[in-house]
Amino acid sequence: MSGNVELLGQVLAKAKAEDRAALVAYLPAGFPTVDGGIAAVKAVVAGGADVVEVGLPHSDPVLDGPVIQTADDIALRGGVKIADVMRTVREAHEATGAPVLVMTYWNPIDRYGIERFTAELARAGGAGCILPDLPVQESAVWRRHAEKHGLATVFVVAPSSKDERLATITAAGSGFVYAASLMGVTGTRESVGAEAQDLVRRTRATTDLPVCVGLGVSNAEQAREVAGFADGVIVGSAFVKRLLDAPDLAAGLADVQALAGELAAGVRRR
């Protein structure tokens, strides 16, 4: 069975045709429970998210700030496994029809086996993977398996990336490019920063892939700002914080759906 890289491309192209940015929502698998995490993905899509990133919880999430680290810790203490991540992808995609990617560090894939991981992700209906710590120059084997199974390989670029490096990264990637809005870890911030706009401009000079901006976006006004220059707006910590702060799962689901609605309105007002 082939993965859904084509669906991802179609959804991003549809948003562009509507003269807006796509809303990309991140939620970790297994948080607050496996079933609760699946329900949360359904809620953000119901609220207006176009694309979903499902995080594979990791004990040393170097790109993630304290909010997502806390959620990962809860998921890991709950016993979440890669099989649960695949179940989350499968049930979320089947229920919503949205493209669902997995965001993961490289070590779990390396230990699990590249062929096994890509084959299972494709069977689950996944659209691809975001791999923040896999160096492009070491990614050929992964990319060969991902392409065989119809999966996108999304790499992360940062404001510190030189133009030559950007060209190398974007030439190897597929699906879209994840542009980190600033140097640092995930989390909500007061402002997204001018660095993000310059990074998008420089990245677009190297590729026709959509460029989606993440790290720091947490409200409709910031989403609107980023939508003014990016193809997609990625939001993670703000959703996770709503679930962490909620008194119970039902309230958390209502909160993340409401936030998705606010952000979806924001990306449409550019």
C-alpha cells in the first residue's frame, strides 16, 4: 500500500488556490492517552486544521520545549509504542481524510528498522515524516524507502542555514519544507520574528516546495502574520498546552478544537 504524499500535495495546493496558508497542527501520540491523542487529532481537524503532524514521543526531544517535553513524558510513562503512533495515524486519517505525517527523531526509526517503519506508516495511510535531526547527507537510504512507499520526507531549515545549505536540503526533501522561525526550541512566544520571513524568502529561492513555518505561533494574530509570507503555519505547543491545562479530556478537546478554529480564521485573513 502506498502512502499519502500526493494527498499532502493536493491539500497544500488547495490552500494556495484559495489564497491562504494551510494550518498544520502538531500533537504527540499517546498524550494524554493513546485514545485521547486520537480524539485530539480529530478535534483539531474538525476545528479547521488542514494537515496534522503526529509526534513520536522521545526521551530526549532536542527541538522541543518544556510543554511538548511534558506531554512526551506523560506519553512515555503511559507506555506509548511505535504501534500506537501508527494506530494514531491510521485512525486519525481514516476519520478525517486529512494528510497525517509523523514527526520523529531519527533514533527510534533507526532502531525499529527503516523498511519496517516506512512500510507500516504507508499502510496506516501516513503522508510522510518530518525528521528534524536526520542530516541530509546521511538520508539517502531513508529517502529511497520513503519514496518507494509514497511518503514525503520533510526536512527542517533554520535561520542560521546558509543559502548553499538551503539548496542542498530542499533538493533532497519532498512534501514541504519546515522552516523554523527562530533559533531555539518549540514553544509559544510573544512574536514570531522577522527572521522567519527572510528564511522563507531564501528557501523559496531554492525550491518550488511549499514552505511552512513553525516554532512560536500560538494565536490567530501570529498565524495571520505568518500566513502573509508562508505557505503553511505550523502550531504545536499551543495545542498541547490547552490539553495540559484542561481539567479533563472533554474540556481539552473542546479547547483544541476552538483554538484550531481561531487559527484557521487567522490563516485566512492575510
